Amino acid sequence: MNVIHRKGWEIPENQATPEAVAMNRRALLAGAGAAGLLLASGPARANDPAPTDALHPYPRNPAYTIERELTPEAITSRYNNFYEFGTSKNIWQAAQALKTRPWTIKVEGLVEKPFEIGIDDLIAAMPREERLYRFRCVEAWSMTVPWSGFPMKAFLDRAKPLSSAKYVRMDTFVDARMAPGQAQNIFYPWPYQEAITVAEAANDLAFLVTGIYGKPLPKQFGAPLRLALPWKYGFKSVKSINRIVFTDTRPKSFWETLQSAEYGFWANVNPEVAHPRWSQATEEVLGENRRIPTQLFNGYGEQVAGLYKGLEKERLWA
Ligand code: MTE
């Protein structure tokens, strides 16, 4: 596959120094109490006002706490991948153009009865909770954040997939006037799509996200609905979902279509399997100016390893 534009992370590690330096400077600034300075350029703005905003904060589920420090909002809300709004990490301002209400989710394919549901009706109907999750990007940086949302399992109970459905595909919007990245990168296979198996979607860890840090999800994080799959590389966690399709054939996702040699379907985190152009053994902890060892399945093996029994011949890692 010939990719005309290179993704932000397609840089050999030895050329990634400026990024690392920038991150270190950011960590220093934060350490010097300059988080306020970062915020002075404008606080993270929330969604367009919505009736479900008042439901925040969601109660924390104590089963999903974590041994790592939470990554500050001042860092995570200014360092995002959201290619619809540009290929740099600094898309948070451009992403404020995303119009998140009204927002409808279409549920289609192999389900008992296809339907559409407004995002606020969906949020109001779901069992809401907050979970602390690790997040590991394929670019070898990581963060730990409090996501608010609902288990994907609860959504499956509502969607009622047929037993013939084996995969769930999630799509994002296409609107090149609103999203400059879609206008600039016309050869990318928009909409951004990702897919997982129905069995993965039913795993307790699969989480549909509507908020972060106890508040409605700021736009740059993929409002009003995104996925969080903490045992997989971050590119599987599709943002701004507006269509969910159940199918019996394995869908090809956005990055797989662009660069299948580097980004596969399963994309489970594995420190021992290097990306073709960099090691996955360690990760840069956002805002902490240090690297730590990466864990198999990002530390969630106990919950998810069973999903992959019998699939050992597949390429389970990105
Ligand atoms: N979803 C959409 N729609 N568009 C994107 O470009 N980038 C992915 C994922 N979901 C992406 C997306 C990648 S590569 C990562 S690492 C995470 O979003 C980044 O999530 P964050 O910005 O909340 O850290």
C-alpha cells in the first residue's frame, strides 16, 4: 500500500528527538506549576450543551482503579490524535469545530432490528460509570485517564446482534467542511473506521466513552462517543462514533487500509513484537518525562488473553 501522506508516528525512533524534547519541556513546564499557562491558551472546552451533561460525574467503579498516577488534563487535552482535524498532535483548537449536537448513532447490519438513537437518549438509558484505564498508543506513548461511559456489553444488550454477527464496525463522520484533515488528506479512506469481534465487544473491559475527568468529553477526545479498549493500541479506540454495524465478515479498518504491513486488525499491545520501524518494549509516560516497560496486553492479560485462544497463528499484534 502506497501512502501518500505519512502519519505522525511514522518516524524512526532516532528521528523522533524533537518530539521527545518537546514532551520533556512540557513535563518541566507542568512541574514548574505552569499547567495554568497551558490552560491560559483556553480551558478544555466541553461539548455543545447537552441534556446529559448534568449526569456527570458518573460514579467510579472501584473494580477499575489503577496503580499509576493519572495524567493531568492539561497534558492529555493538548496532545491528541484526531486525523479528521489534522495530522499533528496539536489539533485541539481545530477540533472545537466538531458539532456534537444533534448527534445520532445508527445501529445496522446483523441485528434483530436496525435502529437510530440520539446520543442523549442512549447515554440516559445506559449504566453509567467512571473507570481508570491505562492507554497505550502504537507510537509508544501512554497515559492513564478516568473515562466516563458505559460498558460496551450494555450497548450489545440493547443492539441485539444476531448470532451470525461476528464483528462490530464503528464509523466516524465525514464532513470535510467541518474537519480540515478530511479536506487536506483526500486520499485517506474516510470515514475513520475500526472494528473488533463481538466477543471482544462483550468483554468487561470494552468501554464506550462519553466523558473524561468527571466531565463531558471535550471534542478533541472524540465527543460525543468514543471507544476505549485498554489492552489494544490506541488507534483501535475510534472517536466520534456515529454508526455501528454488525457483520459476519472481518472489516478492514482505516489504518489497515492505509498501511496493512504496520497496522493490523487485532492490534493487541505486545512489548516483544516491534513495530516495523520502532521498538514497542517501552513507552513514554505523557507528562512524566520517563519511559517505563510496556506490558503484554497493556497489563490487562488476565481479563482478555482468553479471547485469543486458538488464534495463535493470526497476527495478534499491530
Ligand atoms: N478516531 C478518529 N476518528 N480519528 C483518529 O485520527 N486516532 C486514533 C484514536 N481514535 C483517531 C481516532 C489514535 S491513533 C489514537 S492514539 C487515539 O485515538 C488518541 O486518543 P486521544 O487523542 O484521546 O489520546
